[in-house]
Amino acid sequence: MTSTLPVVNAPTVALQSIGADTSAPIGRHLLGVVNFTDKSSEITIDKACPRVSVNLAETVGDGFAEVWTTARPVTTGQFGTISWASDGEFFFGAFHIPELPQYAEATEASYTEVLELTESLGYRPFRIWHYISGLNEPNAAGLETYRDFCLGRARVLERSGITHDMPAATVIGAHGGGIVCYLLARRRGAHVNLENPRQVPAYHYPARYGPKSPNFARATHLTAADGSTFLYVSGTASILGHRSMHPGDVAAQTRLALDNVGYVIGPGNLFAHDLNAGQGLADLTAVKVYVRHRADLPVVREICRATLPESADVVYLNADICRSDLLVELEGIAPQQLATSGSPQ
Ligand code: 3EB
């Protein structure tokens, strides 16, 4: 877990051992650090950048740090519950909602601040992560916590007139600590949010999955100033149409989730979105694989190892997934290195 993406004027990420020195490599600046560890703590913000903790590793030794760096110096700030850093073009922001009996209201408040802050600074979010404890447990009113979260998010988006065209996202269970959310945004973002024609857009899911639909894209395509491109793939599961497939069969679910990822970043789907330079599973890195049952880790690991490139940063985490019948979900980033002779698009 030491490789880094090509050095470009876009945030790049490395998955590092948690004990490792998380200072930026020479020529890079920290934008945000996310520690996947055995507890959630308040987000701290120092001169360098916000530091976020997600309670998702079994022990400190199992943990890792997701370290986001950029090519330019960073300034940091705090707005309401949002801790943020920006290099003038790219933005990292995060908030933490402690454990509560219900989350819709607090989610609505923090999401409102995210939209206000990014909009006032001229940024547009292109990738959002959420880690939520008790994800599949009922809240104090008997509503599943994931659905409770979706309610709060939907209220903000509806009020802001955002019906679709949200970026790639992940919502996954944490082992404790309420809700941790972090996101990347870009100034005057001109990224493209991609759907997967094999899956119903999340904002069109039928009501059986919750009183308010989720709202995210299956992937987001970003072109950096130097012409290099990145595909940020959402948390992707064994879903076709809107249905969970292969109930109880973790191997088949893993294969379908990988297939869905391959399809969404493939040349056909990119062409359908007016983009060229499709990519494939062999281009993925910064892969996080979420496995509901610890006992399923070896079989999931085996299938992923056979499919993903050896050079990729890949981590496996034991975590709850948005629907109780989903056993596995994965996300990743497909960076495209500019040919050295290539000219910016
Ligand atoms: C799915 O495809 C699986 O609510 O933002 C994946 C990624 C999932 C993001 C979200 C939900 C979300 O519906 C669950």
C-alpha cells in the first residue's frame, strides 16, 4: 500500500499504513487525511489539512490512512460543522455527526452547509464518502439508519432543486461513531457524472428501498488541467436494474459488482457519455472492498485478486452495506496517465 497516482494537478491518493508518516511527498501538499482505524474521533484540522477518523478497522494494526495530496499549497478553514482545505482549484471537506437516535435532521444541517460552502467558494463536489454506524439498524423511530440518512440528504437536495447529477458516492457501515462524511470538490467543476445503463439511476429507485431515494452517480469522470483524467467509481454492488442479485451467494455478488465496475468505466459507457478513453478493471487503484461477513473475506479477496491489477492499492474492510441482502461492495479510482508525448485535450 505505497503506490501513488501520477503526479498531476489533481488530488491524488495513497493508501498507507496507519503508523506511517503521513507528511506529503516532496513537491506535494496534504489536502486531507482519512484514518481508517478502530475508533471515530472528532475531525481535527491543523495547519496542514483536516484529519478524519473512520471506525472501520478491527485493530489499530489493521488500519490504514487514505492520504490525499495536491500539487499546490493548501489553505484550511472551518464553516459550521465542515472542516475543509483547498489548493485554489481542489477542495477536501469533512463533517462528523456523533451517534444520535435519528440522523435525518443532523444530516440535513451538515449537507446544507456542504452545499452552501462549496457553492460560495465556487466549487462543485465530484466524489463523496459516508461511513455510518448502525447502518442497517432501526433508528429510534424504527426506520433503518441508512433510510434515515437518505431522508436528510434528500430534503437538502430537493430544497436546492437538485434532482439528479449528483457525483459518485459511497455509503457504508462503520463500527461506531455516528456519521463521518468527506468529499472532494473542484472549482468550476466541469466533471461528468456517469450512470450505468445496467442499473436504474439511484434517484429512480422504487419506494420499497426507502421513503426517499438515494441520489448519486455510478462514477464521475474528471479531466485535470493538464488533460489527465480520473474516473472515480462509486461504491458498487451486485445490483441489476434496481434489484439486488444473487442473494446469499457472495462469490456471484463479487463477480457481478466487479462486472458493474468494469462496465461503468468501459469504453462503451464512456462513449455513451460523450467521453473517450474508456478504462477497465485493470486500471483501478485505491480500491476499497467492503465485505459484510468477516467469514466471506477470503473468497472475496481471491476473486478480487484474480481480477484487479497486482499494482493496485486494495484494502478489504468488514462493513455493513446499504441493503441487508448485499454482501459485498467495492469502489476505486481509475487514473489515466497522460502519454508523455500526449498533448492536453
Ligand atoms: C446501490 O448501488 C448500493 O446512498 O449514496 C452505493 C453507493 C449505495 C452510494 C448512496 C448507496 C449510495 O444502491 C448502495
